[in-house]
Amino acid sequence: MVSMYLYMQLRTEPCYVWNTGDEEEVLKYMSLLDNTLQMQDNTFNHYEQKILLLGLTYRICSVYNRKLMNLKTTVGHKHEIFMHLIQLIEKYYTEQRGVEFYADKLCLSPKYLSALSKSVCGFTVQELVFKSILRKSISLLKNTQKSVQEISNYFNFPNASSFGTFFKKQTGVSPRQYREK
């Protein structure tokens, strides 16, 4: 989803239609989701809706990614590097926060990679990593019973206090306050 949003920011056209052959499959997901919305609420209905929405999201991401890879030649070298950066961030953000790591993986200088990222999407590499950490942190706080310490460990923060400081700086509230809300 991050790469879809960021790529959307790269394109100047407001909208276009792709015929991918997956339209029927997407419509099936949407139909199933629509059916659950019309059903009487029960214990499992909410979970079924979440799973169907997640499945639909993954299907759309898959279609988008396949189409994007087919259009690779029109994207340009700068945007291709940026897409590789996004893939690396999604793979390593729980372990690595430094620009140097990602620049090394892409065989670029940290300064060039930062400038490229800023010019393509308006965010630095570190901001993109922080956004990934924040997105996953929020998901873990909302959807699991993991303690703040366990979440901190998941992201390789030195301690829960460091994670709490990071989270509060990004959201304005502590992880515990966020979970309570």
C-alpha cells in the first residue's frame, strides 16, 4: 500500500483505467464484502469483513504491482530506484532505520539516495522508514495484545521507553494512550 500511495504521487495524470483481466475477481471480493455489510451483526461478521477487505487490498496491490512492472520502462531510472527503495524498506524496516543501509543495498551514496527520495515523494528515506514503523506499530497496538515492550523488541528499539518516545513524537500520544483510545 505504501508503494501504491507513493507511486500515485509520482504520476501527473489524475486517473486512468487498466484492463487487467482481474476485474471479475475484484468484483467477487467486493460482492462478498457487500453481502457481509448487509448481514445482521454477529460475533464473526466484523472479522469476516476485515479478512475480505484485506484480501481485496492484496488483490488490488497484486494487480497494481504486475501492471507497474509491465510499465517499468516508462517509469524512468529515478523512479525505478525509488521503487527498489520502497521494497527494501518494506523488507528491512523492523531491523534497519539508517539511510546508509539502504544506500549500500542500492549501491548509492546516502546523500544521493536521500535527495532522490525527497525529489520523488517529498519524504526522506528515514521518514519513509519511520512511516513504515508507525504503520505497523499502530496495527500491532490495535489488533494484538502485545505489550509495548514486545512491540519495542519487534522493532529492535533498545527499550520500551525509546519506542514510546519515538511513537509519541510521531503521533502526539504514547503507545498506551493510543491503545486506550
